[in-house]
Amino acid sequence: MEILGTACGRKTLIRHGRGNITIAVLIFSSLGVFVMSSLVNWALLNSRLNNQRQAKELAFQIAEAGIEYYRWHLAHAPGDFQDGTGLAGPYYHNFENKAGAVVGQFRLEITPPPSGSTKVIITSTATTTSYANVKRVIRAQYAIPSLAKYAVVANDVMRFGSGTETFGPIHSNNGIRFDGLAHNLITSGVANYNDPDHSGNNEFGVHTHVNPVDPLPPAAVPVRTDVFIAGRQFPVPAVDFPGLTSDLSSLKSQAQSGGIYLSGSGYLGYRMVLQTNDTFDLYRVTSLSSAPSRCTNSQSQTGWGTWSVNAQTLLGNYNFPGNGIIFVEDHLWVEGIIQTARLTIAAGRFPETPSTNASITVNANLKYTTYDAQDALALIAQNNFNVGLNSADTLQIDAAIIAKNGRAGRYYYSSFCGGNYVRTKITLNGMIATNQRYGFAYTDGTGYVLRSINYDTNLLYAPPPSFPLASSEYQIISWEDISN
């Protein structure tokens, strides 16, 4: 098409090509299609990402459900780590929505506790039916706490004198006088009590005589971080001490079936020296050191004596038992050092009567080689856990100690008992459970001048074999999302 026009007296010819219009339309149409296509793809991508996010969240919930399911299973079958099948895992379970439709699946891998531990590891891997390539993985650790949740636990009044330093939680079902330095929480089962070491009115369930001496109830309890660094609480629920102490008859049966059982010695008991090569030397104790003539039982303590070996006969060298349990039906003296060994050594006589109950005594160092839970030792005495008159001046005991019916401590030896009536320092690495009043020193300066009690946290969930537990229920100790 041509159009003639006049401009400044001249004719001008203007031409418009149909091809130019067609090209422009195509360009704009293409741009429109591209934009629309991009918007549609963007919307589809967002929808897909949103669906994947929902699937990922659902997978997370399914993985959590797997963990909770096995926690429930352990509550009903504490010793079953094969999901009730009796077969090796992994174990698969469908997950249904409220309408009963399967929307996913979780796979469980169960790592049972190693010997001497209650710690079980549960790994739950979940997927959904809508997005099989989306998965979430949760790993949780559960364990039953042992009696070693305390550095010291007692069923009687306790007194910690000046010079005592403790590094773990301490509890008594009765009252506690604490005049040392506590780095962890101190608790009592009573609000106030009549302290047998102090005349006058009742004192707080946990109190101190470090200056300034605590006031008497009903005064406000002062904050004493100079003594109780982590604080003190009272009253708190009592610990079921009789229920927590180990069943000695069960230990005896386990020793007879897969451990080492020693019947009565026919003399005064046995002495056991532990070795780093997983063996021990066993002696029959034939006589004890006599007390000097003026060294007498001035405190009228039951079972008083030197509890120090004078003469013995070597019976032989024996390997540590496979199940780690040694039971002695007599008094026992223990010392030595272990290396990557886990043992429970118990002493008791049956039938149980106060006059014949067996005790365990440690007079020389009893130590671990490593302190990373590879070594673990329990000493469970039917009666007392003793440190005798002729004990080492500087004594270290690495063990979880239980005095089932008696007390953990040292008898009173006066200045008439020779130079050993005062000792320099005792260090206890582990825990102590004592039915009666505990103590390795007396208010007149006899016994161990310095006393250090260090709590072994490894004992809580990885105690020695068949060590008594503080609960029958598994508790969660860690939880983590390990999804890639």
C-alpha cells in the first residue's frame, strides 16, 4: 500500500510492509508465551517444593514416631532389642494416617547395650509414600540410670567435716551436716532433724557449721555458695534405699553360673590382688594384725577390729570371669589395678544375719588404668565397707562402693593405736552407697585428714556388671537429627 502526501510542496511516498507487523506480533506473542510458561513452571516448582517440604516434615514426624514406638516397646520389654521378632534387624513398620491409609514407613536399627551398660541406641529412618526419595533420620540414646546417679547416697544421717571436697551429687534420706566444699547439689529427704553431733534444737535438713553458722529453723535458709557451690535442696523425695541395693543372692547365682564363686575360706576370709592382665592373685587370710594393748574399742562400735591382714596363704592366680562377677561367701580384702576390665565383686553370707554378714576391706590402692569407662569396678559388701587400721597413708580407691546393711568408712582408732591412727589423704573415685552413717575421719582429727570424693559420671549409664539400678524405666540421654 502506498500513500501520497504533500510536504513543503513535495510529494512523499510512505510505505508499510505487512512483514514488519507480522514479526512484531510474533516477538510479543513469544514473549507472552515465555512469560506465561515461566509463571506456570514457577508455580509448578513452588507447588512441588511445597509438597516436598510437607513430605519432609511428614517423614520427620514418622521418624519421631519410630523412636517413640521403640521407647514404648522397651517400657514393656526392657530386655528386647529385636523388636519382638527374635531376629536381627533392621525392622520395618508402616505408618498410617487417621483414615487408615499408609502414608509412610519407618525403619528401625537397634544397637543393644554393651556388657555392663544399659545404653541402647535407636536409629529411625522414615520415608513417605508420595516422595520415596525424601527421608529423615533420627538417632536417640536411651538408658536406665544406675544407683550411681549420686556420688554418695545414704539411708542415715551424714556429716562431711572440714577438709572434705566432693564433686558429685549427694543425698541422704536423713539429715546432712556439711562443713567441706561441695561442687554439686546436696539434698536431704527431711526438712529438719536433730543432729546427733550438735545439741539444741533441730537444724536444717542440709546445714553447715562453717562460719557464719547456719541459723536454726524456721529462719530463712541462707545462700552459702562458699560451701554449697551448686546449692542445697530439702526436703526432697526419699531414695528407696532397700530397693536399690543389689540382690546378693542373684549375684551369687550369677557367679556360680558364669562367674567365680568362692565358698567360706575356713579361716578369716580372702585377700584378692587384681592385676592388669585380667587375672587376680587369691590368698586365704589366716590372721589379722593385733591392736596395741591400749588400742581398744572406745566408741563401742559393732565389728570393731584392725581389719588389717597379718598372715595369708597363696591359693593361686585366676582369670577374671567371663560375666565379670565374683562372689565371696566370706570377708574379703581387695587391692590392685585393672586395665580395660569391668568387674563386680560381692561378699556375703547366707542366710543373712547381722552377726555373720560379710564385709569388704581396702587397705592399699585399688585403681583403674583408664578413666574413660573402659575400667569399672563395683565392691558390694553385705555389711561394711572398711578401711582398716594399717591402711596406706595416701590411699586411692577407684570403685562404686555399696555397704548394703552396714556403713562405708573407717573404725575409730585412738592415739593408743600406733602411728597409723592418723592418715594423710583418701581419694575415692566412683560413688558410695551406705545404709548406715558414712565416714573416714572423726571430729578429734583421727582417721584421714583430707578426704576427696570424685564422682565417676561413667557409672551412671555404664556401671559394672549387674550393678543395681535406680529405676526400671529407660530415660532419654541424647536425641539428634542426622538426616543428610
